[in-house]
Amino acid sequence: MMLADKLFFAAMIIIPLLITVSAGYALRYEKLNTIPVAMVDEDRSISSSLLMDRLTGKEGIDLVITDREKAEKMLENSQVEQIFIIKPGFAGSIERGESDGLIEMYSSPSSYSADFTREVVAGEAIRIIMNSMAANDVISKYSELGMDMGSDFRDEVEAYADSFWEPEPLMTIDYRELRGTAAEPVDRVSMPAATASSAGLITAFIMFFMLFGSGWLVEERTNGTIKRLGAGHGAVAVSFGGSILALLAAGILQIMMFSIILKVFFDIVLFNGILSYLALLTYLLAVIAISMFLSSVLKTQAQLQAGAPVIALLTGFMGGCFWNFIEMPEKIRFLSLLTPQGWALNALNSLLLAPDDVSVMLLPALVLLGIPLILLPASYIIIRMQLRKG
């Protein structure tokens, strides 16, 4: 019955699908723990290979080694923030002690890390250049003294000069992300806005989906189906349970669709661990109970269609589905706990930070499970009372 309504399918499946894609891009391009950088080696020498090897092991840099054409494409498509091209003649210039024009650099206009990565690459290049200059000076001095130390002597001098850079160089640049004021101890932590708000998308659309999806209960009551079911022993209970299972299956399908798209297309795992899915399941049961209760109370399909968006939007905004739940002021966070979305986001965002901590989801899960334990029996009782009055 749900799939037969094409408009309903478009509203509740296609629209969330498009928003999921948008959320995926937001998550993909928010602040990352590493900076994606492409490296092109057009010199193909021992010195250029050494430079790339050292950059590959650098903390904070995700290095992709490719050719010039692919690197430019990656920069255009925002797959990397910068590309560095080691020009032909790199090794020869280093042996002569020359440092100008060795590497070309191209940066994305939106990159905040261009200066940082430039210093990192330049630092490693200077290290190789200084070692080569040291070897030139030593070999020159030995030549003045008429001493020929053999072909391996240069490598020995460079290795000795390089040892002064370990375990760390004499001078380093320390980059830190500074806050305006001193941090005060709080009971919660911060996370990027896109990550924190993305969990709100699925909770908001589950509420929309369930409220509209339970409309057939109103339709069956108004067209006399429920009344006819009342003639069969236990038929109303079976129909009522079937409605709950159908909504549960539809909600699980929506959650799976959201998670799979983020993983397959954007390599993002939003709900990390079994506890996150258990929290979503308790929220899903709570929303199903609310939708069944409204369907049992409201008398016509028009009332449900008019009331469902208002309820879903009001509770969604109050519950923090459409902004960063983590950064909400304390008073508003307390107000959000008057909604099932608020309890669900409380658990989900806490589990994003501590996926294995059962304690962070225990209270929200108990509160959410309390809703179906109260509203589902109440809905069934209301339906039975309506049948008796009828």
C-alpha cells in the first residue's frame, strides 16, 4: 500500500536520498585529519625518490604519487588540495647546491593548508640540499689536500650529515590550532558541524516517513476495514501488529539506504558500531508508536496529512535535527529532550565519539523504549473502544 502511492514514495525515498548525497559531500569535504596531496616525479632520480619517500611517511599528509595530467584532474575535482611537481634536473641542481625552481606547486583556491604543506615539502627538500652541500664542501676540501676517497665517499658524507637531523632537526615549525579563550572543563566535546548534524537528517526523515506511513490505519478505519476485522477473533490484533512490522521494515530500509550510500559513494561510516544501530532501532520503535497513536486518535486522512508535517517539523527543530546538536546551548539541549529526536541524537552523537560506551546510550534507550510501551497499548485500546462504539 505504501509503495502503490507514487507521490508518497517520491517524497519519502527520493528526497531523503538526494539529501543523503548532499550530506555525503558535506562530510567528505569538511576538515580532515590528513591533507590530501598529489606528487609528480618528472626527474625520476635517487634524490627525487628520497624526497617522496620522506613525504609519504609524514604525519598529517596523505600523499598520492601520480603523473602530471592525473594530478591536475585530481586538483580540479577537489580530490587533493595541492600538487607538487618535481621538475627534470632536480638531482643535478641539488648536487650543484642550487635551490631555485626545483619544484612546481599548485594549490586549490579553497585550501587552508597550502602554506603548511609548502613548508613541509620545502623542509624535506632543504634537508636533501643541505646534505648535498655538506658533501660538496667536504669533497672540495679533500681535493685541495690531494686526497681521493673513492666513489662511495659522497654517500658516506651525506649519510653523516643527514644523521644530524635525527631524531629531530635542530629547528622545527610548530603549527597549532588556537582558540580565542582558555578552554574550560565541560561534560561534552565538539565535533565538525556536518558530522554532528548529519545524524539529524536520518532522524528527521524517519519521523516524516512514519507519520505519513501510518496513514493506512486511518484509511482502514474510515472505509470500514477495521470494523470488518473486528468480526474475526484476534484479527484486529494481527492487523495492528502487521502495521507495526511494516513500518519497522520500512524504517530499517531507510536507515540502511542512508548508511550504504554514505559508505559506498563517500567512504563515510556515520553509524559506527552495533550500539548506534540499537539506538536507532529504539528511536524507530518510539516514532512508530507515536505515528500509530496519532492514526488511532485522528479521525480523517486529511487531519493526518495536515498534522504530520507540523509535528515532524516542530519536533525536528526542537530536537536539533537541522543544526549541530553538540553545539546547542544547554537550555535548548534540555528542551530538546522533550522530543524523541533529542534523545536519539543525544545517544547517536555520543556514540560517534565513543562507539563502545554502553553508558552513553543507556538512558536515551530506556526513555525511547518507554514511548512504545505506553503508546502502542494505548493505541490498540483506543481502536478497540472505537469498534465497540461503532
